[in-house]
Amino acid sequence: MFIYKYVLKIGMQDDVVIYKGTIFRDGFRCKIGKGTIIGDDNLIDARGGLTIGSNCNLSSEVRIWTGQHDLQSEDFAFESAPVTIGNRCWISSNTIILPGVTIGNGCVIACGAIVTKDCDEYGVYAGIPAKKIGSRNKDLAYTFDGGHDWLL
């Protein structure tokens, strides 16, 4: 956690947990809220700006992209757009979030989904591309305290 916060300059609030194998691109452009948990082997691209809210859970092998190439560009130009993830979101394993997406508070993104457009608060999204398949309880009150198994 020391390296993420003080060497890579990731803007982390208290009680953030980042498990092994997570790669940050331009981590100094990333802000992570209090009590958020980031699982194993994620790729977090913050080149275009990234905000992750408080008490979120990013499962393993999540890919968040804020930059991509313009396939119509003569010189394959790089373009970027910020990604915002609200509070108390659950981003399940093997999901991909593309540049410019905003995921509202309390959202759940199901395993393997590819998020190409904004997601409404407390929505449950699944599929390729991700579509709303349900709603989540709006009275969420849980918090994560930063506790974890140091041996994992």
C-alpha cells in the first residue's frame, strides 16, 4: 500500500486494499475512495482520469480503460476520456469498462460484462455490451474497514 500511495502517487483515502498483481497506468491520475477493495490481477488505466468511489469492490481481473486508439484516425491517434465509478459499486470479475463511462452509486456489473455506456444508480448490468437487467437495494449502508488477509 505504501508503494501505491507514496511512489505511484495514487490518491487513496483510508482503508483502501489493493491485492496482488494489480497494474496501474498513470496511477497519479487515479482517486480511490475510503474502504474500497481492489482484487487480484486488475488493470487500472488512469491516463484519462479515473475516480473510484468509497466502499467499492472490484473483483479479480477487472479492466478499466480510460484511453484507446481512434481506429478511423490516419495515424491511429490516442484518445482518452475519464471513467467515474460511484460509491458502493460491485464490479465483478473479468469485466471491462471502456473510456468515458460513468457508473452510478450502488451499481453491480456482472461477471464478464463489457460496459460501453453510462450505468444508472443502483442498476444491475450484465452482458456484452452491458445492459440493465435489474435493480439493487437503494438502502445500502455497508462499509469496508481495510481488513484483509495479509498472506494472500
